[in-house]
Amino acid sequence: RSLQALFTGSHAVFFDSATAALVLATFGRYLEATARSRAGRLLAPTLDPTRERVAWIDAQGRRQEIDPGRIEPGMHIEIGLEQRVPVDLRVEGEGAEVDLGVLTGESLPVRRVAGDFVPAGAVPISGSLRGTALRSARDSTLEALSRLAEAMQADPSRLQRLADRFATFLTPIVLLVAAATFIVWSHLDSTGQGIVTALSVLLVACPCTYAIAAPLVISIAFRRALAQGVLIRNAETIEQLTRIDRVAFDKTGTLTSEELTVERMEIAEGVRREEVLSLVSALEAESRHPVARALQRFAASVPPTSLQERRFLPGRGVEGRDAQGNHVAIGPDPSAAAPEERGSDGEVLHLCLLRAGSPLAHFEIGETLRPEAKGAIEELRRQGIEPFILTGDASPRAKAIAERLDIPLHAGQTPEGKLRLLEAAGAGCAMVGDGLNDAPALARAGVGFAMTQGTPLARGLADVVLLHPDLRLVPRTIALARQVVRTVGRMLVAATLYNVIFISLAAAGMLRPLFAGMSMLASSLLTLSFALASLRETNRC
């Protein structure tokens, strides 16, 4: 009406409604921009690679400060206290407590000792950390996280595209309704009333909810998953996770732990346990072989005895002489019915400790079921998802693990056989694995989960990477994806109801421009409050 009065000169002109509406609309857009900016900054500090120089220790033991970009696999480096690790490395020496919060969100430090894997981005907090670089800085876990985060944010999901279409579809409808409202009210009342009512329609419409709902909630979900130790490759994966109804697990290194353990020891009559462990500890000292490390951990409670002339016999074990000059050795058990060499997919290894040719003890070394495996299987079943084992191992051990977990077993599968089974299962079947032979199956599955300690090819082809070796992250990731899709759906339904109801009220002349602008602002505030509340919940993970 101020506009009408401006041209007719009928009374004073203040443009109060238009000015107030403009302020409210601008404030609403400011809130939207703030929310988008905050969501975009979530990952920036987290995934910023380190640029600090690190100490390189050459073959002669000399130290040299170098840039992280010069680090190559196999180089020995030392990371200072509270300095971010620039590359993935294998710990040497005493190790240290490290903070993995930048990668996983965990607030408590974890102890990493000789032989353990430490990803780029970790921070030593109890002293310096020495290790051997496993990858260059450009191929590190931290750089991979950064690239995947950028790809996820740049690649809109189907849900996000749907929300954008809603927003695009709403704009011309609002313009048509506003034009029709102006014509009708100008005919029924006056031109001034037509302008006011049409302005109310334009102000009350809120397409911003459609525009920010999906990208903001998906960004929050990405950060929440990362805080729990899960890297999701892209937004499409979040939607695909909601359609999963079956999950195939590889056995070796996935359902079973990566490290070997001594499962059984049988001591000869008249031989003391301490005597056996003392000899084992001495024979396997300083060896980095996986079997030797299993024996070292098993015998760690007893100090090693004195040995002379110790020799490593490739494929046959270790031998030496004790203080009395007796020949002692540990190696494959010739009396065992099982194969003497460990199979590629997890058969039990039988060893025998001998002194002067007489057996002192027999050992069975093999994989152990991950302690959280049964809980993960039960959680999947509560979600209505059917798990099963898909493995190349045809030994009785695979059957025993399947019986213990009470899940179906598809044993003795070649990589091609795994592909055929996954194709038959369809897009609703996920695959969890870590090995080179799992890579084709991970790529073919509806969603591929790779363990972080797995091969680079498996991690590269997987849709989801578990940064913690914890199988419970599989059902938790699926539950998070379902929650995200439900949340976005509810926000879109609420936005649609708001626009239908309030645009109708405005077109009926029941909302003045000032109240229309306040309604639009309230709608934006409710949407952003919901999203920011999710942000606060994510930061506490």
C-alpha cells in the first residue's frame, strides 16, 4: 500500500511492511549461509595434512630433517612429541601413546607398540615415536580421507537431487500463486490489497529448507561416521546402505583377528611349563615373523633362558643350544595330521618344541574369532539383516567359526565364486573383507566394507572403510544411514506441509507481509536448529 500511496499521493509513505519483511528475509538467508558454511568447515581442520618437517634416520643411523613430501615407503622416521604423524607407519622400538582423535573422534589415547600400525594424522602424546613408513604422504590414510571427503561433498546424492528438484519446482508455483493472488484480490478489493497479499505469498514461501536439508544432514552424518571410526566414500553410499538386507563376511582377517595366537599347548609328562616357555621365549626372541610374535606373546610372562648358536631355518623354525649344550629347536610338528605349513586362508599350524630330539611340548597356532564378532552378527539380525560367511577356506575351522556364530557358510569359494554369489544376492547384499582376493567382491557388492588393516586395493575399491578393526561398526553404519534418510525425509515432508498450509493462508489474505516474513524465518530457524543440534551431538561422539 505504501507503493500505491507513492504514486497516488493519498497519504504518507513509510514502506514499513516491506522494510521489515526485507530484514526478516535477509536474516533467514544469513542463517542458511551460516549453516552451510559451518557444515563445510566440519572436515577442513580434521583432514588438514601436516606440513611439519620430520626426522629421517638413514642406514648409518644419522638424523636428517626432511619435508613430509619426501618420505617414501621403507624410510625410518621419528615423530616428535605432539607432532602429527605425516604418513602411515609401522611402529619400531618402545612405541608411545597416540591420540587418534583427528581420525576417529576418540578422546582417549591408545598405546601403540613395536609392529603396530599407526595411521597418518595420529599424534604421539607420551614421547617420540619411531617407525617405518608404509606409504608416501600422498598415499596416506589422511590424504585418502581428505580426497574422499571432497568427493562426497562434491557428488550430490539421489536424495539431495530430489530435494533440489522440490525447491526448483516450488519456485515457479509460488510465482504463479502470487500472480493469481494479486489478480484475484485486485478484482475483489483493491490493487493495494492485491500487492500486499501477493507479497505475503512470496515472503511466506520457504524453499530454503529443501535446499539445505539433505546436504546439511548428510554432511553431519559423514562427520558422525568419521567420529565413530568409519569413512563413507560418498553420499550415494548412505542411501545404498538403507537397502542392505544381507551381509557377507570374509573369514580370515575379518571375522578372525589379524594376529595369530597360541590356541593350545600340550606339555610332555615331567616337563615344567616355565621351562617350556623359557625356551620358547629365547628361541623366538627378536623375530618379527607372525608365528614368532604369537609365541612371544604367549611366553611373555617367563624370562628367556640362555641360548647359544641360535639359527633361523627358513620354513623349518629356529634352533640353538641351551646352557647344557643340548640341541633345542621349535618348528613344524612331524606327528601332526594337519598340513605342516599354514594355508593361505587360516588353517591351524602345529608346532613342536624339541630338546635333544625329544618333544617337550606341542603347540597349535591359528586365528581367533574377533571378540566383537558375535555381537555384530546379533545386531545385524535385530536390524532384519541376514549375515553369512563367504570364504576361500574349506577347512573344518571355517565350519567351526560358522557354527559358533550360527550363520550360513559358503566355504571354498574362489574370487570368481564370490562374485557369482554376490551377483545372485543382488544390490541388497553388502560385503565385508580385507584381502586382495576380496577386492573384486567388494567392488561388486551393493556396499563394500574394507578393514583399515586390509590391502590398499581392497580399501580403494570399498565404499566404506572401517578405521577401527571393530565389526560392530558395520551394523552401526547401516543404522546411521537409515537414521539419515529418515531425518531428511521428515524434514522434506515438514517443509512441504509448511509451504502448502502457509502459502494457502497467505493467499487467503490471512497473513500480512510482516507475519509472513516471520513465519518464513521461524521455518528456517526450526530447520537449522534441528541440524545444529545434530552437529552438537556429532561433536560429542
